[in-house]
Amino acid sequence: MVQKKVKITVYSDYICPFCYIGFDRIEKLKQQFNLDVEWQPFEIHPETPREGIMLDKLLFPREYLEMVRINVKRLADDAGIKFTFSDKLPNSRLALYISEFARKKGRFDEFHQLVFDTYWKERKDIGDLSLLLDLAESIELNKNEIFRYIESDEPGRKLREINLELSKYGINGVPTFFIGDKIVVGAQPYEVFVKVIRNVLEEDVTTSEI
């Protein structure tokens, strides 16, 4: 029997380490289940300067940042993910904008992974437009078309609409996963996602038998 396809919508930001772990969770779940995954942009730090900001300049206690690093490293180690923290927090808006352009051109998945890996494995500044254009051109996206798109009001309007959409659910953080009619917030253990997906599949079977 062919397994029923489960729709998952994920809201994430490239500068969120838990979103990168969530990306890994989704890639592994694809190997176990028949999934229709749609990634949506959510800008978690719109206040970040366009040029980014060094982490030691953030208005967070050093102890808090260290606690986050420890927690992320634990989750990453458990998942077998290797990545490093940059010393700089980029402004992710342009990366989110260009990912939407890539979606329109049918190249979202390639660009999505490129940006994640470039920041979390290579520690490069994904707020740098020239870097983002290089990544886009490496998957044959047109630079001039990208310029026209990011200068339009379309990508900004989409970010605003998504913020409003999630606020209806009282959600203001990422990663957030809509799995069928269930909501999972945060980079939960892999087993949690498996359980939720199986529950959705079982509910679909029960409903179809009524």
C-alpha cells in the first residue's frame, strides 16, 4: 500500500540554529514518510542592522548566549550534525527574499540548503548581497531578475503576511511545523515528529473509514 502523503509547512529563518536542526529533522523524516514539505520565511530579528551585528554586541547576557550554544550543541551532537557558530549575527532579510525568488523559479530547495550550509558550516555572512548573488548564480538564477524582485514590494509583503498569519496562533518563534492539523514548535526530538506524523496518518485512516 502506498503511504498517504502528509503535508508539512515549516516556518524558519536561516540565522536560527534550531531551524537548521529542524531542517535536518525534515530531511530524515522524508526518508521514512511520504511528505509534502513547504518552507516559509519568518524573520526572527528584523531589528538587526543591514550590515549585521557582532554577537558580543547583542543585548543578551553572556550567560544566556552560552546556555543557547550548549543547548544547540547538545541537540546537534544527538542528531549527528556538525556546524559552527559565527561571531556575527547577519541580517537575514535578503536571504529570505532571494529564497522566495528561487521558489518562483523552481530552485527553492537548492538555494535553501545552500544558505543554511553557508552560514552554519562555513560561517559566512549571509546578509551580504554579493555572497547571496554568488550562491544564486551557482544554481543558475539570474542576477538582474533577482535585483528587480528584491527591489519590489512582493517579498516584504509576504514576510508581513506570514507574521500576521502566525500571530493568529499566538506563535512568534521558529522553527514552527504545521503537520496536518497539528502544530509542533521548536527543534523537538526526532521521535516527537514521528509520533505526530503517525497520529495524523492514523486520524486520516479513521476518518476515511467513517
